[in-house]
Amino acid sequence: MLMLKALVLPLLLSLGRAALSTPWSRSPLSSARRHHPRQAWTVGWWSSELQQYGCRPVIFVFAKATYEPGNLGGTIGPALSDGLKLVFGVGNVATQGVDYYGLIGGNYYPGGAPPWGIYDMQAIITSATSCPHSKIVVSGYSQGAAIVHRAIEALPPEIQARIAGVVTFGDTQTLQDGGRIVGFPANRTLIICNDGDIICVGWMVPIYPVHWDYVKWVPTATLFLAQRIMAANAVDPWPTNGTALTANMTADVGELGPGVDKDVPVPTKFVAFPPPPPPPPTQAVVGSR
């Protein structure tokens, strides 16, 4: 299935390039009237809009947490997708979930991520770069965050350069990778870890309730990605026949995190390294390499 996606996605995107010569809307916020009739707000656990509908000004790639359903999950993925659609317009954002099983055992592969999840994210991002001027943003939650680390760090520099911003939540590789994605610019990376979430310092158990309390950070992540998208668009504008890609930065995306203001850049690394309790002597570190 993954090999088929690697072959099919570039073909679908190349067929969709004709749409790049005409704007979908005079205003991104009114694009719901002009986007593909089946493209809409994110409902449910699945989203394959890049694969189904082709290039859009913003391409959002997301990897779900362990045991979450579908390819987008049921928590952060849909919420962050809709946050971006609220800011940029429903028809201007293509959300693509990463197809991987999300089994608990995936956390114990080297680097904390299963190879098929890494490959699928790399295939999606690489295919997305065939969309001229599209702004690619990437995110992942828990095991999905580890997939983000391993996928992006292994991409060629020219592919990495097309990624406008990355956000991870409950990141299992925060400590192991030094609070960054290896080889990727820190000013395009936002790592969010709740205080007390020992997953962020590499321990698999016990999983405290704070590890499931990340939806509250979606507004902050939305703002960060919107800022990064517009910064990238200033360098490489989306060609819409004289109508620039705009962001409704006054949109009510929800309550922002402490110290975050819409009028200033979101801190590039919003990491809380929690003080973990001493782990059991036999406990293994997640994804140690």
C-alpha cells in the first residue's frame, strides 16, 4: 500500500497542476464556495485531501498518536486541520494523514517510530513538493511526533527547505533529540510538552493523564503554523493572479497558551521538560538509538 501511494501521489498531483493557473477564490475566506465540492471541514478520523484533490496553497501533513483511529486520529489532527482551515479558508488547505497502524510496539523501534510510518510521511512530503509554491506544514502527536522526527531528519535538504513549519505534541523524542528535529531549523519548529508528561523525557510508562491533554494547545499550534506559512509566502508567494494568499489572523481559533500573543511570533521552542519520577530499574527508554 505504501509503495502504491509513492507511485500514485505524484501522478495525481501532476494531473492537478492545471488548477494552479487559476485562483480558487478572490479571498481565501470565501473559498468554501469554490473548492472541490467534497472538500470541507475535517469530520471523522480520516483525511486524504492531498491525494484526493491535489495541490492547495497550504498542505498539512499529520501523524496520529498510538492507538488513535484512522490516519488523522480523533483529537489533535482534526482540530489542527480545522484551525488552519479557519485561518486560510477551507478550500485552501489540503489535509493528509499518515497511514500507519499506531500500535504500541512502534514506539520501540530505533528512533521511536515504525519504518512504514516514516516512509509514508516521507512519501507524502516529497510528493507535496511537486506542488509549486504550496506551503507544507507537518505535525505529529506522541508516536506520531517520533515519526515527524525520523521522517524529516532523513529528507534531502531541498525537500526540507519546502517545509514551512513543524509542530509536535507530547513528543517522545524531545529529550533524545535535544528539543529539536535533527538537521531542521529550530526557528521553524515548535515542540509542545505538558509539564509532568514523562513521555517527553523518553519513558513509556506510566502514562499520566497530562499526555492526553494536548488539544488545549491546538490554538497555539495553529497560530505558529499560520505565522510560519505567511513568512514562507513572503519569500515565495502563492501565485493567484494578483490575489495574494492571506491569513485571517483575527480568527477565533481558541484560547492561546500562556504568554502567547497573536501580535508577536510564537516562541520557536515551547518545551516544558517535566521533572520525571525515578523510573523502575528495568524500564526501557522509548526509541533509544
